[in-house]
Amino acid sequence: MAARTKLNLTRTIRSSKTGLLLPREGTLISVTENLGRTLLLVEFENGQNEYLFENEVEIKEESGALQEQFSVALS
């Protein structure tokens, strides 16, 4: 999955840093593997960055090709 891909959160998530609810839309910054898990660094409108698990986000419905690319990159 390419950086700067637009993402939507699949559920309501509270920030571990601020305790506030995260916005529903964000932009992928990077993908990292850690202890066998895939972590996505996501940037939100307010400039806040959070690490999220791959099951907590989905690619924004812009094109089916991006969704396929996302699945291949994470497998």
C-alpha cells in the first residue's frame, strides 16, 4: 500500500495519547511490522499521528484497484 492513501476507520477509536476520539478519516504515512503485527501510521486532519492495526482501517472507497493493492501489500 502506498503512502498518502486515504483511509477510513472501521470503528470508533480513542487515542492512546490524548484520550480523545479519533476522526473517521486519515491518511496512511507508513506501514511497520512489529512482533508479528502490522502497524499503520495514520495522520489525521488535525496533524495528529497514531499507530493503528490493519483491521481498524479500510481504504476509502475511491477505487477497487486500491482495495486490491491494500490486500496484497498486507499479506
